[in-house]
Amino acid sequence: MRKSSYKPAAGAAIISLSLFAAADLCAEGRKCDPGASDVEIKVGQTMPYSGPVSALSVIGKVQAAYFRMIDDGGGINGRRINLISYDDAATPAKTVEQVRKLVERDEVLFTFQGVGNASNIAVQKYLNDRHVPQLFAGGRATRFEDPVGFPWTMGFAPNLRTEIRVYARFILDNYPNARIGLLYQNDESGKEYLAGLKDALGARAPDMLASEAPYDATDPTIDSQVVRLKAAAVDVLIDMAAPKFAAQAIRKAAELGWQPLHLLGVGSSSIDAVLVPAGTENAKGLISASSFKEAADPTWADDAGMKKWRAFMDSYYPDGDRKSLFTVYGYSAAELLVHVLQQCGDDVSRDNIMRQAASLKNVKLDLLLPGLAINTSRTDYRVIKEFRMMRFSGERWEPFGPIVAD
């Protein structure tokens, strides 16, 4: 029986647990754990291919296409990537069922990019107890950046509190007398947004936060929440709703003739998945933020990284949405995973995968904004830490202002 030895942070309280017996599938001088061999790396994933947030499933689809491209080029140090991606409908109970299947039946080496805070939280302890990396989790809770409490979990995008504090700073700098309304889902993610906003506003929170409008994921619409925000004389709306509900909010505000300054969460800034259903004429002037180049922005027409992305889309995902932030995001996470696995060399043990993920130095991905780079350490699990504000012109997102970070 093989024991795990990775210690990602000084002082981390780690209980060494025995792992599954590894089959001798690696040649002498190479090191493997269950899910890896001389010819293959098994990667596990859950995605909402069905359910109310199925628009996010494009992330899994583009990643599967990216790994096909890598395999066609010879794989990673001679190993192909076998991505096993199951539907969990963004339902935590289903995520638990599917992740247990991935680990105990499929014997994946690690999990990658499962979508959603609640779903990732539901399996976080299970994976950490078994020392199975939960790599670049597709959730944005601060607990995915905790190398002491959860040394086998690492997020990818900036956490929720970082994002909303960036919006709060923008409001304080430019609209100091604003009456703010917050639209958010009534779950752990939404509560992080609310806590982060109040923290960022500080002593001014009671005066500036005029209305809170939570909704449940099972609600058919959020029309009543939008009506309530308008009635509270909100003039700056921070809209952290999921894609389906964000589109409803944009459309309902237009129907009411209500025109607050509308800040839209990163996760709902997709043009085709959110703004087109809402009506692009209704979305004009919306403000959001991003860490990535906007595919529709002519600024990047001759950019080397964007050219690589377009070539990939042409060959491996021709039906993919080229205006979607989800496509750019999924491609970027897959690109970073490949970088980590390449750094692993002949040691594709779980220990070494986390060690390499926690020692990234100045990594520049094809679609990260200029000036941004990825740096991690055994005490800093934050992967992408910075944003740039952007405004929707009616056709595309246009960046403005400097790079900002919490």
C-alpha cells in the first residue's frame, strides 16, 4: 500500500492515509498512482450537462476537445489524457455519487474543473481525505484556496469575494453616493457575495446597500426580485445571478424602463448564453470584469494566443461558441492543466501533481490578459488573482481601466 507524503504548507495538519494499491503500470524510473500508466492519465470530471445551469457544460465540452488536440500531438510525455466526464446537473448529491464512482470504480488519478461551489464543496472533504487532487475546481469559494485546511484542492478563477470587492471599489471610487442593490442566489455562493460586499463597503454598508434580493435556483423567474430592487430606488445593481436568471434580470429591467448602473458577474457575462437571450439592446452599457481576452474584441485580431485559440476552435470545436467566456475559460483551464502535467515529467503521482500545481512561476496562458501571469506556492493556492473592468457596447465587451486586484 502506498502512502501519500505531499505537504503543501508549513504547519498543515495532514493525516497520512493509505491509498489504493497501485498496479505496476509504469516502467522503471517512472512513478505512477492509480489512474496513471505509461500510456494514459485518467482525469475525472463532473459537469452540468443537464439542469438549470447546463449552459456551463460548454466548459467540459471545450476541455474534452482540447485534450483530443493534445493526444493527437502525442499526448503528455507519451501519455494520452483519458477524460471521464459525468453529468451531475449541478446537484451536490449527484456530484457526490458521480465523484465516488470516478474515484472508486474508474480509479481516476485526480478530478479536474467540476463546476459549481456547492458541488465542489460536497466532495471536497471526501477527496482530501483520500488525497485525490481536486485540481482547478470550477468553483470560486475561498475554501478552494486554503492549502492548510484543504491541501488537495486548488481553484482556478478569482474567488467570489475578490470579484465583488473589485466591484465595490469601482462603485466607491466612481459612485460614492450610490444606492446599491444586490441580486444573488440563495446558497453558499450568494452568501459569500453578500459578505464580501458588506466587508468591502465597510462602515458605509448600511447606508449604501439599499436592497438585497436573493432567489432560489428552483424559482421559475426572478421578476419579483427585480421589481423589489426598482421599488427600493436602487441606482446601482450588482447582479451576481446565474446565467439563466441574469438574462431574466436584464430583460425585466428593460421591460420596467429601469436603468440602473448594472454590474454583471463574471460567470454570467457570456454574450451568446446570457446577453443575446436578454436582448443585446437591453444589455448595452452593462459593466463586468474579466481576466481573459475577449474573443470578439478586434484588439486581439493579430494576437498570437488568440490565433492559437482560433486554430483550435476551427479544428477541434468548430461548433463552439466563439463569443462565450465559458469557451475561453474552459480552454484556459485545460491549457494550465497540461502545463502542470508536463512539469510532472516521469512522476505522475498525486503528490507530485499537487507539488507542481503549487509551484507555478510566471505562467502566461494564451488567453490571459497582457500583464497577468499565474504564480502559486505551497502557501498561496490562488491561481488567477486579477481582473480588468469591461463594458458591453451592444456588440462586444470593451475593456477599460487598469488591471485590478483585491
